[in-house]
Amino acid sequence: MAYLFTSESVSEGHPDKISDQISDALIDNFLAFDPNSKVACETLVTTGQVFLAGEVKSEVYLDVQKIARDVINRIGYTKSEYMFEGNSCGVLSAIHEQSADINQGVERKNPEEQGAGDQGMMFGYATNETENYMPLALDLSHMILRELAALRRENKDITYLRPDSKSQVTIEYSDDNVPQRIDAIVVSTQHDDFDEEEAMLAKIKSDIINILIPRVKAQLKPEIQKLFTEEITYHINPTGKFVIGGPHGDTGLTGRKIIVDTYGGKGAHGGGAFSGKDPSKVDRSAAYATRHIAKNMVAAGVADEILVQVSYAIGVAKPMGIYINTYGTAKVGLSDGEIARKVEAIFDMRPYAIEQRLKLRNPIYEETAAYGHMGRKNEVVKKTFTSPYREPIVKEVELFTWEKLDFVDQVKAAFGI
């Protein structure tokens, strides 16, 4: 019996994602000027206001107001009619020093024995249904919103778009978990005011179906393009008018889109958010490391689909354990428990080892804070950081290191593939 599966995404202009991007911009600036910074920073955005709170242990002092305003302007909140605008909104900081009680459990004389920044379990997932080893429904949801943001910035083919938007894709799968067709697509986009609501709805629906969707399809391989049939049900701005949006329409908070950030409901999630946390927080670093494991395992041919769990105790370097679930798709003649023991021998999952392997003490996080932390393009970029208190810093950094297929040969050797 065929079944339906749905995933959603939200745009960079969604209130929660504004918060995530501000928090991660702060992380990047702290790490750029002091790579040993310990940071846990939360952001709240609402009508005309930004509130920053959290704990920091760092040698650098930042102009946090400017950093927040730069992010807001980059996203596109640059007009007073949005009731949230980068140059005029209030920015209140309540950031204070990190608890010494937590810090003593993390830092060690021998860096390799660095303890986990918190207890908890983290999950990584990969599937071979897409080129980037991500679930297709989530991948398409992200693509729709990235292309919608591109159309907004071009301001040519569609000229009324505002920054806040959401998408959702429902896919029909066969019994053997192969995508058969796209059943439904939902897009809700903030827009400028129109004189007549019925004409507005018709215009937006036509533009989404006839301009946006073809641009998304053009980026896909033929086998995915064929899933876009004439039978797709489209729900475009299904509530009608969507002029009031962004932080004026809804308060945004850091860490409130953890399923959008990961696998769209596939696999599992340990519950910890990523944005605003330096890599000593295993909520973030171990989630990246388990994705790295899962992706390399699927790419090596160990299984078609893999879920990896790792768990920690605060202040303890060695993980409590590693769990593997191949959903019955393993191809190596081993049980999931036997596969887990081999994984433990290949990948050092102590927090310091993860930081070193994935180069996580670099300012690489603002790019993760919209359109998902997983399935992204691994690339090297130059980033410039300025401070009124220090000389500017230009750093060449590698983004999305956990997406590299750099352990495939080791995995194949270990499993005799």
C-alpha cells in the first residue's frame, strides 16, 4: 500500500530563522576573534525589537547591536512598513558570563579529554533517495524557498514578495520506499498589499506555479522532475492575505525549527537545537558528526538508509554509546549492533576529536542557520569580520564539513565492500 510523507521548510525571513541567524552570526564573530570562545546565545525577535540573552566565555568584546542589524538587513527587513527594520529596531543585550560550574566540566588540561558540554542524545540520518543523501520532501521544501528568496532579491519576475515564507511538500512513496509522485505542495509567502484580495490570490498562485516551480524543477535531475505531474494539489497562501508577517506577525525564537534544520521528520531527533551554540555543545557538534557518519556509510554502500545515535554525559569525553538502525536495508551481512561496533572503531566521537575532524572551531555557522544544516554544499569561502575594538579579520573557512564523503574508503575497507 503506497503511503504519503510530508516535510516543511521556512525561509530566512521567518521569525524563528531570523533569531537563528542572529545567534549564529554572534557565534561566528566570537570564534573569528577568539576560537576558544564558549557561547550559548538565544535571540528573540518581535515587533521592532530584538532581545539577546545567553552565556559567553571569551576574550573578545563585540558590537552585538551592529551584528544583529547587519543580519536583519541582509535578510531583507529594510522597510519601515514591515514594522521590523534593521536600522531602526531596538536591540537589547542581556548576555553574561558562562557558568564556571559548566566550564569546569568541559575544559581539561589535555584537550583530547574535553568533556561534553551537556548530557543528551544526538541523531544523524542519511538516505540514498537524493544525490545529497537527504529525504526528498525536505530537500524540495528547502529548494522552493531558496528559489523564492532569489526571485524576491531579483525583483523582476515577481515584484511583491516580502521576506517571510513557508513551504511544505507531500510525496507518495511505494511500499519499498521509492518516491512515486508529488501529491501536494504548500507555499505561503508574505507579500505587499494589493487593492483587491481575489485578484491578489490569483496572481500569487499563478506566479508560484508558473514561475517559481519551473525554476525549481530546472535544477533537478530528470528522475525527480518526472515526479512533478499535472495532478499535484497546490495550496498557495491558503489563508488568503499575508501582508503582516515576519517578527511583526509572530515572535521568533532561536532553536524553534529543529526538524526543518535536520531531516524533515525522517530518522529521529534528540531534541537539542543547534543555532547559538559553540561546538563544545554536543547538541550541535555530535549531530553534525552523526550526519557525517550516516552519509559516509550510505555512500559506501553499507545500507540504503541509516540512523546513527550517540549519547553523552556532561563533562565526560567518551560517549555513552553508539546506536545504528539500518531499517532492514543493510547490505553487509551484519546486524545493526555489529555495524555499530565497527562504526565506533572508525569514528572517534569524543567532543574534541569531533571539533578537530570537522573543523568546528571556525566561524562557519551563520550559513547553517537557514534552509537546513544538513545536505548542504561543502565549499571553502572567505569571510571578513570587523570590530570597533580590533583590526578586521579575513578568514578562509570550509563550510559544511560534515557533508564531505571523506571516510567512504575507510568504511569500505572496514566492511569489506
